[in-house]
Amino acid sequence: MYPPRSSAFASVRRHFDDPRTSEAVFVLVPTDADEADPVRLTAAETHEALYGPGSDSQFVTMVWKEVIRTAQSDLTPDSTGKLLALWLALPRLTGTVHRVCTRLRADRSDVEAEMVLALLEKLADRDGASCLTDSSLLHAARARAWHLAREGLRELPSTHIERITEEHALNASGEEANAPAAESLDVRVDRPDGPDGLCAPLRFRVRPEYLRRQGIFIDTDDGAQDRSAGHSPGKRRRPGRRADTRPVRPAGRRG
């Protein structure tokens, strides 16, 4: 199954889905015979040689070697050689993406982007260029994906935003700084489904009085709704939550 259209893998696939692109890129694979001319393959033919039925393992090794060599020596602005290497690696990486996202609940777009970054870094590494193979190239991408899911996307608690928000609310209302914590509200903002926005969920705590003064619409667990006193009575608000907000729950009552 293809990833979302906004993902890195989908973008690479769309690039080579265009026949004008897939037929304009060539790979010259040398043969064993010294005097024989290299085999000239288009991008589509290269893909078929690697993953088609009846693929010869020895020829597959030679194709990958030439694909990697072409990608490493490609200095053109559009980096066609590197894009070709990425495209040819996708069938061997898609399964890892699915396992990482399923087991560790990582975001698929983030995992794919990290894999692409790892592939490009390995192809640009001049020190290890001579010993780079398809196995080591793909291993680097898989390792980075698992590392990202285990470490990079781990949610770490932080009280920095909570302290700033509480201090601002208390200073504006003139209340005591030691107000009981039971009267505060936990606010959680989840990352959107699209590629833009937060990289991780955001959670902080504020006092209800501050939310009311700012005109923030509150939708609590018991179905009660609160709105700012400054709202015009002539403007009716549609039931439910405001866009890009989450239910606000009293502290200690998380579902």
C-alpha cells in the first residue's frame, strides 16, 4: 500500500511514475566480457531487473553497484542519480516502515523522511564510498528509522510552558501564586495529520480564569460549555470544539 501523498516515498514514486522521467534516465551496467558493450537500462528496466520475476542474483549485484556509483558521482542540480537510487530502494524499505510505525506508533511521514535523509547522507559520504553496497545502504536507512521511533519521537514532559502560562494568568488576575492545583486545567494539543505543524504532542496546564479572559471556548468532559463573557450574544457558536483545540479536562481526571 502506498504511503500518504505528502510523504517522502510518495514524492519519489510520483517522480518516476512519469514516463518521460523513467525513460530519460539510464544506467550503464558493465558485463563480464571485456570487449562487450555495457547494458543500457532505463529507470523502468533497472527496476524490472532488480525486482522482476526471474532476476539473476549476479546481475542484480552488478546493477546495484552501478546504481550506487552513479548516485555518488551525480553532481547535477536535480540529483537524478540519487533520486534513482532512492526509488530503487523503496521496495526494500516499505516493510520496515510498516513495522516501525505499527510497533512503536511512529508517524509514517517522519520515518520515511528520516530514511531518505540516511540514504542521501550515505551516498554523499566520500570516505566510505568505495565500500558502500546496497546492503549497507539499506541497513543505514533501517537503523535510522528504528532510532527515530525509539528516541526521536519519545514524548518528554516539560513544565516550561506550564510555568509561563500560569505566571501570566496569575499576574493578570492578581491572585496568589500558590493557588490550588486542582483548579487548573490540562490542555493537550495533538500534532495535525498533515506534514506541517507540531513535531510532537504539546501538553501544558492553565487556570480556567485565564482561558475565559482570552475568549477560549472550553468543552469539558461533562458536556458543559463555557464561553468568553465578551462574546456578542448575536453570534452563535456551533457546538463542539474550536479548530485545532482539544478537550480541556480538570487536572487528575485524564481519560
